[in-house]
Amino acid sequence: MINKKVDSVREALQGIQNEMTLMLGGFGLCGIPENSISELVNMGVTNLTCISNNAGVDDFGLGLLLQKKQIKKMVSSYVGENAEFERQMLSGELEVELIPQGTLAERCRAAQAGIPAFFTPAGFGTEVAIGKEAREFNGKMHVLEHAFKADFSIVKAWKGDTAGNLIFKGTARNFNPCMAGAAKITIAEVEELVEAGTLDPNQIHIPGIFVQRIFQGEKFEKRIEQRTTRKRD
């Protein structure tokens, strides 16, 4: 069995260079590869195209790369909680491709499955469909969308083994599973790394064949985007 474990985040991200296209799992701040993002900041790579549901917040997640002007283009479904993301987009400093959330997920899944393109009704008749082929199926118009092409996919899982098998926990099972195997190289950052054969096969969400490198992260902050609490009586 192939051992895909690497000893550090630095080793895991080896080969990432300027101008590359990266997929990064996560939804808001849930299930983001915290260690990998911090290392990308330290590496100083620039002119990146990042495919991710959103861009974290101003001082955490992909927001750290935005602060350093390391991202040239964001491919996302949501701007939301990141004021710097919004500012760079409105000022024209950052190229942004906004995509319906389901289409974003399906373009990842199509890349994972080796499907080059698909038709979807989402976005027909809106700016999303401008310049794209449209066809009618069963009396309804659909837009042609292409699978993503990325150099690296960086996902975060709760538990993994040295063969690359992954288990996600809770809401972290968002864009991470469909991004695994959707790029030329997939890197998995996990909270707990165990020996191959340790995990229950019935609990595995992503098989190791989709993963090329795996490492155990450390000091996960797991921040909450918006904490809402009720006053005590």
C-alpha cells in the first residue's frame, strides 16, 4: 500500500508556484485547511486563482491571502463576510467570477469524475449565462458549464490514514469531498492521521485514490464567522 504521508505542511505544498489555480475546501470558516493557507502566505506565492465557496473573513482563512494581494482571481459563490474581498472586487483590484453555489459544487464534482462539461438550468437568463451555450431539455433551458481545471486541490478532513482515505466531520463535509481528486494533485490536511487499515471502511467518505499527499495539521482555531448568543435570564 502506498504511504502518502508527508511530515509537514511545507512538504505537502511543495510545487505550488505563482500563477497556479488552487481549489480550497471549506464553507465560511468551517472545514478550511487552516495550516495550508497560513503556509501559502509564508511562501509568498502570487497571482493565484483560488476556487473556493467564499474567501474567509478579513483576518482569517483566504482573507489572509487577500490581505497580502496574493490572489489574482477568486472563483466563488459568496462574498459575504469579507470586507477586503468586497473592496478589492468593487475597486477592480481582484478579478471575481461569481457562480451559483450548486454549480460551483458540480463543477468541482465533474472535474473529480472526469466529466468535461454539463448542462444546468441554474443561471439561465441571468448574467451567469452570458457567452455560454444554452440548450433546451424537457421544455426547460439549460446553460453549459465546464468542469474546473486546477493544479492543486487542498482539502481539510477530520481523520485520515497514511493511504489517503478521509473521513469528514459535520459541516466540514461541504466542498471538501467534491474537491478531493478534482485537481492534478490533492493535498489533505487532517486533524488526526492514523495508520492504513485503522479506519472503518464503512465510515470512509473519500478513498485514498483521490489523494496524493496527506499530513496532520496542528493548532486548529476553528473560528466561527458570526457568533450569535442569547442573553442569559
